Amino acid sequence: MLPILERLLYKPKSQPVSRVLVLLPTRELAVQVHQVSKQLSQYTKVTTALAAGLCSNFFYLRHDGDVHI
């Protein structure tokens, strides 16, 4: 996640779009990666969103978060 966050910090976004999609094999791993990502980006303007589980969670992919896990 560090290289991804570094690239997002130094390449500003011109439009409110999702810039990274992280795909993981299990829900538990997705939750862990999301928690670490939130901790690493807490003092930056990079936002993260977790969409793990049922298909109804894909509502979050429509919002303008930078990283979707």
C-alpha cells in the first residue's frame, strides 16, 4: 500500500474519480488491508472505502474515494 499511497499523494487528481481498486481473495484480508490503509493515510487527503461482502456494497464504488478495497 505504501507505493500506491505515495503515488496518489504526488499525482493530484483532476476529477473526483476512483483512482485505485484493490482486489483481495477474502473478506478478512480486505478488512485488514483497509484498516492499515486508513492508518497510513490518516494525515493525508487520500480517502479509502471498503466494499467487501455482498453485491449491495458496490454502492461505495460510485463515490469519489481514492482507494477502493
